[in-house]
Amino acid sequence: MDAQSIVTVSVPVVLLTQIFKWAGLPLRWAPVVILVLSLLGVLFWGYSQNQFTRADLWSYFAGWVSVSVSAAGVFGFAKDAAEEVTRIRARG
């Protein structure tokens, strides 16, 4: 997957992630949902390109990671992680 393809897949995955967030998806399920949505997005894209070869596996993996990170950012993982660290420090 090249950069343009990653952005093409990221947009619908990020939007679906946002819909799940608005629907009230519990934070504990968010990582699993994001990884699955990202995987489905990359697989659909790969299927539409009709090129599933062993030589492309690393490219698909890198694309999946990039799409997952984009979706996680929209869900607010960085903000939530910082809040959790602050909460742990306050208890300790």
C-alpha cells in the first residue's frame, strides 16, 4: 500500500470509528473495534486491487498499522491514555 492508498482506506475507517464512538462504544472495546475495522478496510482495499501476494504482505501490514493509528487518534486514545496515567498517579 502506498501513502495515497492508506489515506483512501483511513477515511472510511476513521468515519466508522467516529460513528461507533458517537453510538457509545465503551472505551474498553475501542481497541478491538478499531483493529478489526482497520483490518476489514485494508482487506477490502486489497481485494478491490486484486493483488494478494506474498510480496505484498508487508505493505498490507504497514497499511493496517497506519490505518489503525489514524482511527485510534480519532477515538482519542492519546488523551485517554494521558488521563489514565494522571488518575494512576493520583491514587499512588
